Amino acid sequence: MFELWHGASMSDASLPDLPPKVPVELPEIDRAIQLLGSVVQAGGRLRQKHLRELETLLGCAPDQQHAAHWKKQLKEIRRELAEELKANPDESEP
């Protein structure tokens, strides 16, 4: 039912830098970061509704190792996007 990501081991340098799908809106990025943190803390075990939400946001429900890595990457993307929106507030409006 859910596509679980069980790719490379943590010692493998080929960990994908980003999930298959990356949110582009700050609230979606924030929620993805929050859910990835829950995956890390819960040892990869989440409720079904949270797994579905991760799959919707990221394209898959990652294992604990990928969650930790992707959380770090998404935090950086979020920081850069927030800085860009702050510098160009006109671009955030439709």
C-alpha cells in the first residue's frame, strides 16, 4: 500500500539527497520536516494517516535513516526559500 524507501544503508555514500518529491510551499515543507522528525524519533513507525501524508508530500514514506537525512536537506531548502521570499515579497503573491 505504501511505498517505503529502504534504499542505501547509512554507511553508503549513495543516500539520495532528496525524496522523490519535494514540497514547494513553506507550510508543506514544515509539515514534511515535522513528520520526518517523527519517523526518526519513532524508529520508523508512524500511524497510517501520517504515512499517507508523508507519501503525499514526499512521494514515499522513508525509513529512519532516510528520514534523518532528508529532514536535514529539507531544512536547508526551507531556509533558502524563506530567505528568498523575504528578499522578494512580491513573488509570494499570485
